[in-house]
Amino acid sequence: MPDWSREIRARLERLSLRPEREAELTEEMAQHLDDLYDELRAAGMAETDAMRTALEELGEDLIAELRPLEP
């Protein structure tokens, strides 16, 4: 299973979140990407394609939506 944490943290970095919030979001997003990756692999998608597709899910639109959630 891929380790999504580094990629997620890199995308969250520019938001300057509190460390606790960043850790919480990283864990939630990593779980979401794990689930999606598992579904794609179970459907027969190649490992590299499943990783790329899952990362596309973590697009800039999703990251941009998080800014209003940060107090």
C-alpha cells in the first residue's frame, strides 16, 4: 500500500495549518486514498494507474476547499 502522507503534507503545507489540524487531515485523506486505491486495484487497475488516479482525487480543488475549514 502506498504511503500517501508525504504527498498530502506537501499539498497542505501552503495552507499553514496548525500542526494538529494538518495531522488530522493527513490521516483522513490518507485513509480515503487507501480506500480508493484498494477499490481500483480490486477492479483490476494496475498499481501505478491506481496510484495516479488516487492522487488525482487529491487535486488542488480538494486542498483549496480546506482553507475555509481552518479556524
